[in-house]
Amino acid sequence: GRLALVDQGAEAGDLRRVGQGHRWHQLGVGLQLRAGGRLHAQCGGRGNLRDFLALAQQVAQTAPYSEFLASFPRPTTFAAPEEELPLLAAAGFTDAKAWLKDAPTPFASAEDFRAFIGAVVLRHPVAMLPDALRGPFLDEVTARTAPGYVLDYVRLELRATRSVSDPLARATPAPR
């Protein structure tokens, strides 16, 4: 996910990446902004990678992978807009807006696709496999994705403003 904070009065482009995820109260994101500062965030949203992960799980359920991937790990939660709005409010944000945006992402080649899914999207299940099965697993998932090599990303877009009445809001701008 991407997260940017823009302090009120800051110059355009004065963006600060402070973390990933979307549990704003846990990250202390609100404390990074002065009153009136703006939050612009993007992360995986409800439905993110649904088709791709279902395909990968089908491969994981076949021999010889099923012995090691009986519980196909999905360590990430992809929230819906209506789940995030109350969390933003609880973290001291107002004027919050949240929406989902389809962002299908094509890859130029099978090799690029395979490298990406192995290092990013399927890194957890791949790590559960013995070395000798990692390559064949990625090959099979890649082959079943052909010929398009597209990941079905769904982005959760979030915009909000730090409340001017919140006593915890920063009184001065965050350091540059």
C-alpha cells in the first residue's frame, strides 16, 4: 500500500510515506499530521487478487504441493470502504472518503510475471514449499495464468483530513 501525508499549507508534492496498512489508530497516522493535514492512501481493497489467489490455491491443492500447502496462507486482509471510514474517524480524521478502484496489472512476459508473484504475491506459500518445489509451483501458476499474465488488483483509495478540533493533532508541521 501507499500512504502519503500532506500538511496544510505545505507545497504541492510535499508527501511523506509513513507506513503501510490501513489500521490508522494502530499506526498513529493521525499523530503525524497537524490539524487540517490531509491523508491520501492506497492499499489493497475488498476483492483484491480474488481470481489470481483462487487460481493459485487450485494449484496449491494438487500433488505434490498440497502436502505442504494444506492451509494456503492469505496473510492480508483486504478491507471494504465502509470498514475503513469508522477507523479513520476513530483516528481523528474528518471528511473521509473511501472507494474501490479496479487496477488490473499486466506483465510484459511470463518471466516478469513469475518473478513478481514469487517475490511478492505468493511469497508466503512459496516459502512453505521445499526448495525443489518452489520453481515448479510458480511455473504451474504462471502457465495457468497465460496468456494474459494479469493480476486482478483492486485498490482501496482513501482521502481524509485531520480534525482541527482534535487535541492530539500536531500543533506544528511535521519535520521535513
